[in-house]
Amino acid sequence: MKLTTAQSEHVKAAFPECRAEMTEYLLQGVEVVIYKQNECGADVPPFAVAPTDKQEFWIGCWDTPELASSSAAALGLRVVSQ
């Protein structure tokens, strides 16, 4: 199984130490949740997407829950909760 172009670009934008784990989540098309994060400052969008079984690992953050949901779906992830 190979990453799509969008998935590959997303992995390239991740921190190097997260890329292998990110790749596995994307290849598996895991179930994810979307929640409002408050751990980072204003320079990080407020809505985090994370695997249901490891919510401390953010696949990405977006400005709105709708954008987070559509972006997660575009990456091949299954949104189960917002």
C-alpha cells in the first residue's frame, strides 16, 4: 500500500520524528476524533485531529471543525467524533 500524493505531502510537513507514525496512521485509514485543543498558542489552529486510540498524537490542526473533518477525510481518515 502506498500513500496518496496528499498523504505524502502531509507527512513531509510533519516533524521528522513523527513521520513514521503519521505514515502508519494514514496507510491504515484510522478512525479519528476532532476536538478543540488548548495546548498550543495562537499560532496553531484550534481544532486537532487525532486517532481515537492515541489522542495525544495530532495528525493535524485546522481552523474550524468542518475544515478539520473535510481535511481528515481527504487524507483517507474516518472521522467518528467531533
